[in-house]
Amino acid sequence: MTAKGLRFAHLGDIHLGYGFLYLPREKRLARQRELTETFLRVMEHVAGEKVDLVLVAGDLLENNMTDKTLMRVIDDGLAMVRCPVLMVTGNPDPLLPNSPYLTHSWPDHVLLFKGSDWEVTRLEHLNTTVLGLTYHLPEENAPRLSSIPTIKDDTYKIALVHGSFSEFPQFKSPYLPITRHEIEELPVDYLALGHYHNFQCIHDGRGRLRGCYPGSPEPLDFSETGLHGYVIGEITPEGETTVRLVPLARRAYTRVKVDVSGSETMQEIRDLMQAVMGGESADTLWWLELVGKVRDLDLDHDWLQEELKERAFFIKLSSNLSPAYDLAELKSQPGVVSYFISYMEGLLDEAETEKEKATITKALFIGLDALLKGEVRMR
Ligand SMILES: [Mn+2]
């Protein structure tokens, strides 16, 4: 190895053009705008970091959309950096014959891997070899990491690919499955991955960093909580790799369960939710799930939305409340109610999945509402 290490930026899963369809129109447009702004902010930051090369691990575009505006955004972002940019595509933006990636004229410092198998690129001035594998179809069922060509020289070696790593040996994925065994046998210094949208490092059995998912620079939905941005990494002359996440996302998604047990009014529930949302930024997108046991209370989601709207960019409300029925007491009185509870408890005993149990529990409470009160409450 040479005396100089290698410094790189690694990003992926930008999904320019993503729809944000779960948001109302105005907020959807704002998020789409923010997504392109974040991409440009990331590239600007990368330029300031003076890295040796940039790795883009797929899903730059949401779909194979030939949208001139988005290609212009991509060009503007790429123009901010002077070093080589190496890219592969992922499952949502494969190199199909009509792909905009194939018709676009890329600047000279950008290299898009187009081969149907691993392609090897030597960057002599950086003493680096990058091996890239791109998607040509929306699915790639075969594991491909075990067929990475082994390069026997003293260059820094990076494999760039979009794929799904799992610890489970039986794991199957239509998106280039990557196994623990392949990670242990990896013939490169660093695996630059894309596909999973949350930042995740992958170590081998001895605790050595082997690769990472940088995650989406701007989170796209409620499965993408936590910090988001891109990764800066370094391979030392000794072959040791380190990475760090540079958080640059405009907004964060937060998902929490709020236990409102014992609340008797909507105001009490609102106060509990406000306490949970606390000092967090009003830029956040919240998914608040109400859980717990409450007595007779008609939930009013619209009212809660109105009361809390100043505290968040967007709030998704869901509830999974149980009524405070005393089942033992109700069962002790013979009659149809007692019979109904016993019958439903029998079904619960036989249920095999948590989902099944939740459905039966819900049916039990709806049935009790109907039998005891003559009306079903919203929970
Ligand atoms: Mn993706």
C-alpha cells in the first residue's frame, strides 16, 4: 500500500422524483423540493470535504423517469465536485433500454457502470480499483458478491453495488441478496452499498468494518427515522476503513407510541401528546400511535390534528386503544356477554400470529361495545 490513504464520499438512495403521496398536496410539493435541495446540499458538502472520489450506490432516481428537470438537478450536483464520481443503478432505476442514464451525456468525471457483470475500473492516480455492478432489470435474484473478481495488487479496492444484506442464512431477496458468508470472504477493502434507507455499518466476525449503507440523504417515509445524510470514509495505507455519517437531511421522521391509559378527556390526550412532542423541532414529521386502556371516550383525530398542527410539519395519527372493560367481571355474569367473551378468548388461544391476535382483540371490543352500549366507539 502507498503512504497516502484514500478519502471517499459514499451516497445512495436519493430517489429524486419521489412522490411523497401520503402527504397533502402542498406538503408533498415542499418535500419534493426539499429532496432536490438536500441532494445539492450533499454535493456541495462533498465538494468542501475534498474527497478523492465519490461513490453513488444506486437509486439516484426514483424510477426510470426521463424528467429533464431532474437530470438538470443531477448535472448541477455532479458539477460541484471535481473528483471522479462512480455510479451504479439500483432496482428502481435499472439500465433498461429506455433508461435516461443511457441517453444522458454525463460529464467526463462521471463513470456509470453499465456492464452486465462486475466491471473493474482502475483509478491510477488514486492507486484505487473500483469494482461496480449495476442493475439491468428491476430484480436481481442471484447472490453476486461471491463472484467479485479477485484483484491481486496493492491498490485500494472498493466494490460498489446495490443489494440486500441479511444475517439470516435462509434469507431470500429479489434485490441482490448478500449473505454473512459473502461479507466474511469479501476480497475488497470496502463494500459501498445502496438499497437500505437507514445508515448501517457492516462488520465482519472480527469486528472489522467491511462496508456500509449510507441511507437516504433525505428520509422518504416513516420507516426512515433517525439521522440521514451521506457517508465520508477513509481507507488507511494499512487497509483499515472507517466511515462517519454526515447528517444533512432537511427534516426528520419520528414514530412513537403514546400511552394515554386513564385519560378521560380529549384534552388530557392532547396534553400527553404535546408532552411527547416536547421540544423537538416543528420541522419533524410525526407518527403518533395512541395506545393504552381508556374508558368511554370518542376519539377525535381531526380535533387532535388541529390542536397539534403548529408543532410539526406533518402528523400521522393512529390509535390502538383498548376499552377499560373488566372482562373477568363481565364473564362472571351468565348470559350472552359472558358466552361471547369466552368464545373470543378461545379464538385468541388458537391464534398463531400477533396480527391475528390484534384482529380478534379488536373484534372482542367492538362486540362488547355493541352488546353493552348499543354503539361502537372509535379507538
Ligand atoms: Mn432505494
